[in-house]
Amino acid sequence: MRTKNFKRFLSVALAVCVLTVLGLMGKVPQAQVQAGSVNYAFNPSFEEGSATEASRWGLWPGWDTGSFIGSNARTGDRAIEITLNNDQNYALYEGGITPEIMDTKSAATLSMWVNYTNITDEGFMIGAERKTSGSEDANVFSQRYTGSSDGWTELTLELPATDLEITEVILKCEIGKGSGNLLIDDVTFNGSPVAVDPDKNYAFNPSFEEGSATEANNWGLYPGWDTGSFISSNARTGDRAIGVTLSEVQNYALFEGGITPTHLDTHSALILSFWVNYTDITGEGFMIGAERKTSGSENANVFTQRYTGSSDGWTEIKVELPATDLEITEIVLKCEIAAGSGTLLIDDVSLKLDSGENPDDEDDEDDDEQGEVPADKQPGVVNTGETGTSLISNPGFEDGDTNWGVVGGAAISSDDTHSGAKAVKAVLGAEGYGMWNNLTADFDKNTALKMTFWVKLDGVTGDGIEVGVERNCIDGEGAPLTDHVFSERLTGTSDWKKVTVDIPATEGCYGIVVKANIAAGEETVYFDDFFIGLAEPAQQTDNYLMNPGFETGSATEASSWGLAPGWDKVSSPISTADVHGGNRAVSIAQGTENRVLFQSNNWGMPEMDLSQAMVYSAWVKYDGITGNGVYLKVERKANDEGVANVSGTAVTGTSDGWVQLKLLVPATTETIDELIVSVVAEVGTGTVIVDDAELRLAGEDDLNDDDEKDDDEKDDGDGDTDDTDDKKPSPTTGGGVPAAMALVTLTAIAAIVISKKRK
């Protein structure tokens, strides 16, 4: 099959097969290492591993001695959870941090995020064993911790520099015998990188001397070493080089991966070079470069222009890899060779740290002849002009014909692109044709979508081109049907322009195919940079709270919530007999100290702007509440200091069934680090049951209701009437309940609404 043509399929029907890939539902992201620094802890947030173990980590006395992978994570989906007991101590540990990875003699900082409750006896400590080449002790451990933390807390330990030869560092959390519960997440170990050697070549087997008679160790060759004879004796140095005779029907790629942060600082600027000797190269030629794989979807790849023709003997081609703040997980060195003719010899690959000096200008003459490749036309670049998550794979054809099919003829071309190095070029003729791409991502196929693409027309005649989607659905009686949504027909001549297709919501849809229908005609059309996403990108507009109805958790606790002074200090805190919704609620009996049910945004809530206006509410049912009563509270912290805190007016006595308390939290200009919502039951003798809590952004109606009350606000006695912490938003009513009911125990500065439970 010619690489310039799309892959052909047996029938268009095959194109509508629904494939399973990773879903798009977002989770709170894993903790990220500060840009420019390296976290030398492997699998620091425990996300990698099986259902019962965390990769790279050990657990004494063994992962098989209990269930230690918890879902109550600070970030991501997993944390280590250990319930202490009086018969067994535990140790969570990770080794393999050696002088080849970091400077183990340098000062370093270890931190672990922990969340612990009622830890007794010996408690736990964090630290590092630093193994030496002798018998010296270079280990460093923290104090032992007992009691309870105020939610997730970062423990930090400084390891001093040492003159000892440290052969390995082992990170540890040692947990003694006792009782209580400990959660561990987001480990960071920052130290100094291995001393920079500007002359070190980080490419493995750079001159191809190691290997068999038919292969070079550490290097891969697409489509395979066994597809030809590629080990050549026409070397620049040594005895071996790679020799490729180009083919009109086959492209090739020489590549080497496995260069990771354990070998060098992948954030840093690097210089990659290949020595090449090429003769009569035709077609799209060849290019060198590096794929820099990231921990996200960002593109950090860098490639040279494409080279054709002949070199004057051996020539060094260099490419600068600029420093980046992205988390580069692996660097893959590449020489990509397109279909064509001619011969190419490759030898003496080099990947070195950029010393800051300009690289040699040995290929300046070539640049003058072939021209610099602009940044937006570098291979791998895709510029759709859209933001948000795209649901289409290989949208800019930078991976050639991958994931695209065609009926008729079209070609991947570098003649003219909107961005990157490749686009689709279709020369119209007497027969029309079509091309397609299955949307294999896991998303609601019935939702409204927005599709854009870039097109360039050169004298297109006839019925022109239409681009859109074909939706495969089932009607109300279970019969299959097909629904089409296409752009207007495109004809004439134009430079690159973006076309938008709005795709309305539908029902019964199970598959979507992006399609371009190209009618018979004359002249040429180019396609590039497709995008398809949700018509209105998903935003968190409802409830930010985790486990808002307290449905998950043990028989005595609600997950994602804290209860002070402790779940075990309150008699029967989980109510199943009397609930507002679902099967569980939290019951709090007043006592001789305040009882507080609380949750922090640092525990894994969806990300939000902590400074904007919001509404916090909870359904409560209370009986015989005395003293200072029960009320809602929202704390907002900056540098661990409370700022812009808001409390509702307390309720006392006995409620008429379930009522809803609401608290309007005004916007603030403060920079907020943490937000904590709580239900506070002050000292007294009654009981309150809490259910169905909600934290949402304040809407216009919420704010307008509050503004209408502003004129009625009174001076609170401190000489001002501004919205400082001691000033609460005005009361408003909700749920269609008479205002008289809503104003039970309210003052003019309260921020509370009470409404009856809906039937």
C-alpha cells in the first residue's frame, strides 16, 4: 500500500464499529511536581498498580495481608490506607533511588501528605534510609505522630547533605502498633540532579556498534529489522552504520526510546544530532527529531525540516530541544524517512545537554537552500483554533492515515498545510469520494456537539464538498436509523478558512462517524485540523461536594467528611432510620463541646474558583436543640489564616420535619488557599440529623435576592456596614415557603433559608 494513500477498508459499514477507549470523565488530577523540579519518588500518588498493590512500593508485612489501596485520595483516585492494630506494625517503602538517578549526597526534601484519625501508642513517622558503602548511619526520620490531623496535612522532612557515599535512598513511612486510621498520598522527594556532564551522550548505542548482524541494540526500525538489510559497513566512525535504501511504497522510521527522567533532567534544553550521508533523496525526504512524551495531552515534539537531494559526504544535522515546563516522561529519538528513492546512511547519534552556546552552523547552507520551517508548520503541530477536549483522533493527519479511511482517492501531503507538516490533499476528478473517522471516545453520543475543520479550496467545481457527521441510532421501536448533519456545500477558491458545523442533541444514538463527501468536479481541496467537542463544554454547575448525601462510608463514618472531635466520639453518627434522601444521613447529638461536620476542598472536590460567590446548603431535622444552636459555616483560608468566613444564624428548638438551611457566601478579593464547609452543633443537649448537603456557584437570582435585602441591613455595632467577616449576607427564602417560616431565629444579617422538604 502506498503511504501517500489512505488505508482502504472493505466497506464503509466497518467504519461505524464502536471501539472502546479511555473515558473522558475527569477526575481530580494527580499531584504535579513543581515545574522545573524533579520528583525522584516513583509512582508518587500510587495511581499505578493493581487493585491490591501500588507499583514500585513495598509494604511490610506484605500487600496480601490486608486491603491497603483506598479511594479516599487527596488527589487522583488512589491512596494508601492503613488501619492500625495492636498486633502488627507496618512499613510503606520505596527504594531504587541511586546515584545514577540523583545526587544522593546532596540535601533533599521528603514530603508526604497524610490524613490520620485517632492514632494511638507509637504512631507513625516518615523518613529515608540512606544506605552507605560502609557501616555509617545516614538515615533521617521525623518525629512520631499520634492523635488526629485536621484533614489532609503535608509532613515535610529535610535531609541534610552528607559526605558519605550513599548507594541508595529508601523512602519510608513506618507505622507502629496501636489503633486509628492513616491515609497516605502524594509523596515528593526533591534533591539535586546528578552533576551535569556537558560531554555526556545520553543516546544509547549511538554509533550502532552493538547488536547482531541484522539489528542495532536499543534501536527500533519500522516496519522491522527483518524487512531488509540495514546494517551497513559504510560507517563514519567504527565499523557499522544504518543504511536505508528508500522505497516508493514504504516509509521507514529509525527510533530509540527509554530516555526518561531517571537518566537526565528531561525539562532541560538539549541538543540532538545525527550524522547523515544521503544521495539522490526524492519524495518527502527524511527528518530527524525527538518525541517528548508528556504526562498530559500537550505536544512537546521537535523535528527538523525534511531533507531531499544529496549531501556533500557525511553531514551533521542538529536540532535544539528547548527547555520546557511540561512533565516529560520519555524522550524518543527518531529519523523518519518517507517513501521515495535514494540512499541514506546514519551514524553517530548524539543527545547532550545544551551548554547555552549556539550549535555549530554547519547546516546553515542547507537552511538557506531549503528555508527555515516555521514553528507552526513543524511536524506534530495541530492548531484547530479551539479549546477544550477534542473527541477525534489524529485530527491534523500528523500521524498520516492513522484512524482515517477513504472511498476513492486522496493523499496525505505536505504541499500545503494549515498547521503541522501534513494535511489531506484531494484532486477532484470524474468520480466523487468520501473519507471518514470513527469517534471512538467514550462520551454521550446523544449530546449536542460542535465540529470545526480547516479547508482550502482551489477552483472547486461541481456539487463541491460537504463535511459533517453520520450518527447511527435506534428509533423508539428498536429499528436502526441513520441521521446526518453536514455543512453547506463548499465550492470555489479560498485560502485556509475554518468551517463550523453545529450538531444538535438527539436520542437513541450509539455511534458517530465524521465524514467528508466530495462530489465529482475539478481542481483541488485541502483538509486539516479537525475538532469535534461538546457544544457547551462540561462545567461543574451543580454540587461540588463529595459524598453529599453521606451514602458511602462505613457503618460509623461518612467518607470524604470529617467529624470533630471524631467519628468515634459521637454515639451512632450514621442514621439509616430517618433520612431526607437516599439511605443514610449523619446524626449529631449536642454535648459538652462543639461538634463539627466538615469537608475541605483539598480533599478532592472538583476544582473551582474559591473566591467567587457560592451557596452552601444542607437539609436538617433537629429536636430539642439548646444553647447556641446549630448553623452552617464556610471558612476560607489564606496562608492558614481564616479570611472572608461566613456563618449562618443558628437554629434552636425542634423543627417541623426536614428543613433546608442555605448560606450565601459572597465573593471576595482575597486569594483563597482552602475552603471548608461545615455544620456546627454548639454545646447543648439536642440532636440534629444532616443530609443532602450542597455547595454550588451562586447564580444571578441568588445574588439579586441578597442585593434586595441590602437596604434593610443595620449597623452591626462595629461602626461600619461593609461586607467584612462579621457581616453575614441577608436572609432570603426558597422552596416556595412563606417568609414567616423562613425567618425563624433570623437576624437582618443572617444568611439562612429554611424551606420544607419536597414531597
